[in-house]
Amino acid sequence: MGQLDGKVAVITGAGTGLGAATAKLFAREGAAVTLVGRRVEKLRDVATAIDGAGGRALVIPGDVSEPATATRAAEDSIREFGGIDVLVNNAGLHAAPYLLHETPLDEWDRFLAVDLTGPFLFTRAVLPSMMERRDGAIVNIGSMVALVGFQGSSAYAAAKGGLVSMTRTTAVDYAQYGIRANCVCPGGMEPVEYGNLTEDQLARLHEAVELAGGPLLNRLAHVDEVAQFLLTLVGPGGRSLTGAVIPYDGGFTAK
């Protein structure tokens, strides 16, 4: 028996990185998974791997910042699988290294739309099913940047900091329905695609990490490790954990 037998999980940003690793792991543990993301070919690759291993996967291409994407993901999951038990709000942009006075308004708006409004839309969409089932687990993927000052990350930090606060409020508002909400704040993972950053921006981001001193353990977590931790949060091992904000950062924020 798997830890998620009979469960239905919606995972955003499921085509690559942590989202893909989480979707494959949850499927191996018995969950039917709904894969959401912008690149349909990547989602289909993950779905094919899941189907080939005997799992069940549903592909929902779309932008998480668009309300219609969240609505379609929830409605199609309920229609195909019968309900929703788990939500992992993983889709997001990576920190672009702008000082606040240099940050273009459209960059600010874009980070808030994808990294904060997207999780709001998906959480809002799945909650009715979880409330009806009187059970559910929501995991928001935040960032260590939400917990400490980090150079050149105003828009990203604001969005992820908002996500931390939304997580706690969700935990308080929906505990009466047996719904849990937690936020995991990585300090960098591998492999990860930095698709929204130019080569120059990525170099500046690495410089900012070096300036901040890096993680105490001097290593980045592999996405498979983080996925295993998410499984603990949404599975039987996390039944009494809600409202938690958990740095998964190799000790970066302990300094």
C-alpha cells in the first residue's frame, strides 16, 4: 500500500524540477495526479512516465495566474478522479536580481501574479472539494528569501512573504474542516530551470547567494529529496502539522 492510496493531488509547475519529481513520487504512492503548467509537452512527458508505471495522471496546460486555469484544474480533477485531497502550489518565477528602485512595475506585477495570486487562485478552487471531504493537505512552496533579507529580491520576496502569511491564514480558517496548510521554503534545489532569468541575471543571483554566505551544509537539496519531504507533509506522517513555515535550505537561514 502507498501512503497516498485513493488520494487525488493537484500539482502546479508539474512539468519540470520539483513539480515533476513530486508528481511522480505521489503517483508511485498511490495518488491520482493532476499536472498543471505552461508547457504542455513537459507535462505530457511526466504524465507518460506516470502512466507507464501504472499510475493515473491528468494534464492541464495553462498559466497559474489565470483564474480559468485553476477553475479547469479543479473541475476536471473532480470529474476525472472524484475530488481533491492534496494541492501543491509549486509553480513560480525565480528571483530576478533588481534593487527596489530599479524594479520595473511590470516585473513587480508579474511576480505577484505568478508567485502569490496563482497559489491564491488554486487554493480557492480546491477548497470546496476538501471542505466537502472534511480533509485535505495544501503545501505552498515558498523560499528562504521570504524569511531573511536577501539582496536584489524585492518583488520575489514580497510575493513569497505574502505566500507565507496566506499559508498561516489558510491553516487557521480551514482547520475546522480537517484541512492542513503548510509552507516549505527551499534555499535552492537541483536540477532547476531558471527560465525567467537571463544569463546576466542568473550570474547576479549567484553573486547574491555567495554574498549571503550560502547554506551551512554547503550543498543544494536535490528535488527528489524535497519531494520526499512534501510526501511526509501530505501523508499520514503530517496529520498533526498545519500552519508551519519550514526552511528546507541547508541551514541558510540559521545564520
